[in-house]
Amino acid sequence: MSSLPSPSLSPSPSGREPSGRRPEWAGRNYTLLTGAAVITNLGSHGALIATAFAVVQAGGSAGDVGLVAAARTLPLVLFLLIGGAVADRVPRHHVMVAANALNCLSQAAFAALVLTGDPQLWQMMLLTALCGTGTAFFNPAAEGMLMATVSGPQATRAFALFRMAMSGAGVGGAALGGAMVAFMGPGWVLAVDAAAFAAAGALRAFLDVGHIAERAPGGGLLADLREGWVEFRSRPWLWSIVLQFSVVVAVIGAAEAVYGPLVAVEQLGGAAPWGVALAFFGIGTIGGAVLMTFWKPRRLLLVATLCMFPSALPAAGLAVPLPVWGLCAAMLVSGVGIEMFAVNWMTTMHQEIPEEMFSRVSAYDWFGSLSMLPLATAVAGPVESAIGRTSALWGCAALVILATAAVLLVPDVRNMTRKQPAAPATPGSAKPSPADSSPADSSPAHSDRSSPAGV
């Protein structure tokens, strides 16, 4: 895996960046990846709001909103493992660009359907399913690309700044998307999302992978998946937190994708206040990312897990329901916590997982974390009918707390510590660099686990 250091990524012998040069975590590929992520987050955060309100405007019920949300997440779950294996076999940036193209086409068709006609439920489900399929291939490739682009002791800062940029775009996207839905309708927001995917795909096509050695052929797709599974299951800290997120992501998804828009329509004043509340979540994630640029906790996963308890606040706030300012406060605190989790999670993955396994392990991470989301969003409507929306939301909050408390029982979660970076290479010596040894590229983690453990 060793190779000569890339000029744009290796630090100076003194450990300080020479005047006029970008720091090692801000090389060409890092800058392109960050710019593309900002563009897609601007579009996608508004599109999430637009999709729910497109269903409602077409006469859909809570169950219909849940079915459309499930149609997006079901293929995302089904194809994640294949996407991870593919991304560790072929250049990751090719996978990312192809996935962006599929997302662009599906969102453009969805926008045209909403703007020009009377969209049917099955049509909206089909188009969101295509978008979910693109995301299934994109996420593991993107996860591997960013991690392979970053190296050195500034990895945590690089991840934090990357996520800060994404979160800032999410704030703008949610606020702008909510306002556009309120004043222009959801179709135009979906059209903007399609354009954002096209622009981001164009940027990712310019990633520089000329210095990256081609990956040796593996033993086939199934063999690659088995290798990824062995790597995944051998790490208790990894699979236990993924199990935690399978519950947390599912109930947060049901609360915010299904119940949230309905509470907004009936009790908060519509799409615009809901967009503001989501924007405050984004502001919180920016605050969490800023904090993580300065703070490097020694017990990475203990701090990360403790930061997940506030994720129960939005569901509880919707259950009350709190006035808009109270819900915004709950979203803000939740955003801070989940971003602190995400940066520590990315740092842990970066230091513990071999580079050649990044995408496959990331695929198992995303697969497990999202596995229950389609079911949760699909049954959210029937659960509301059976026990009432308020009880369902309180149940969501309780499950977040219980799942997070349970993972603290795992010793590896409590005891995982940050590793000290290796000493800087001396002038003229070869320095192993993930960015140079990668067969292609990576992106956010559990992210949009805020991205959930990646959403």
C-alpha cells in the first residue's frame, strides 16, 4: 500500500504547511468532494420536505407519506451491500457519478410529474425508489472516497470541516426548501434537487485518480461480500453501534418523515415552520462540527454514544407538541449531538478499518443502520391509527433512549481510544498515504446519519 506521497496531500517536514499551499486535508479531491456534497445537500434537504408535501397535496394520508418514504429506503437497503462490493472493485468516483446521474433523472421525472399533472401514489413510489437505488450505490463509494482522501493527524479536523460544510448546506436547503414549498409548490423544489445532482456529478467527474494504483481483481462479488462481513462481525464496537442505529434511524425516520410534516400542517402552520425547524437541526450540526474541530476526545465511541441521547428530543417535542420555537430548540440540541457522534464515528472508522475494506464495511454499516427504516416508515400510519400519533411519538423517543443506553454495555464502546498519529515522514522518504494507495475515493458517515449512521 505504500507509495510516494501526493504533492497536494503530504505535509512539509516541519509539520506546517508552506505558505500559499492548502493544508493536507484540503487537497484537490477533498475540495471537489466537499463542493459536490454542499451542492447535493442544498437540493436534497429541500427535496425531503417537498416529497412529503407533494404526497399530501395529491390527497395522500399519513400512510401514503410513509409508503413513499419506504419506497425510497427499501431499495436503499436492498442494494447497499452490492454497492459496497462494487465500490471496492471499480473506481469509486465512477460509481458516484453514475449514481448522481440516476438521482438526477429520477428527481427530474418526479418534478415534471408534480408540476404538469396529478401524480399517482405508485408513480411517486417508483421514482423515489429509483432515487433510493442511486443512493445505495453512492453512499459506500462516497464513504470510501473521503476517507481515502484524508490522511495524517488532521483527519478529525478534516472530517469535521467536511461535515460543517454539508450541514451549512443542509440549513440553507431546509430553510429554502420549506419556503419554496410554501410559496412555489413542491415540484420546483424537486426540480432544483435534480439540477443539484447534475452539478455535483459534474464536479465528481473531475476527481484526480491518476496517482491511484488499480485494485487487484478479487475473488468475485460474493467473496468480496464475505470478506466485508468477516471484517464487520469481528469488531463488537462496530456491529453493536450499527444495531443501535437500526432502531434509532427507524424511529427518527418515522417521527420526522411521516409524523413531522403532519404535525406541521395541523398544528405548526404548514411547510415553512417545519422547514425552519429542520434548519435549526442543521444549525446544530454546524455547531457540533465546529466543536469537533477543536476537541479531540480520547474515548471516541463513549463520547459519540453519549451524544446520541439528545436525538430523542425532536420526537418528544412533536409529541407534546411544542410551539415552533421549542421544536427548533429540540432540533438544535439534537443536531449538535448527532454531529459530534458522526465526526467521532468517522475518525474511529478511519483509524480502525483497512483502506481496501472501507466501502464494504461502510455498506454493512449503512445496511444495518437503515435496515428497519422502510418497515418503520411503512407502518407509521397504521401505528398512528392504532395508538394515536402522540403515543407513537413518545414511543419513538423512548426507543432512542433505550437503544443508546444498551450500547454503553459493550466494553469496546466504552474503552475505544484515539490512536496517536505516526511520526511525520522525513524529507525524501516514502510515506504511506491512504489517498495514494486507494483505488479511487469517500464521504460522510453515519451520516447523513445525520445523515443517520449515515442518512
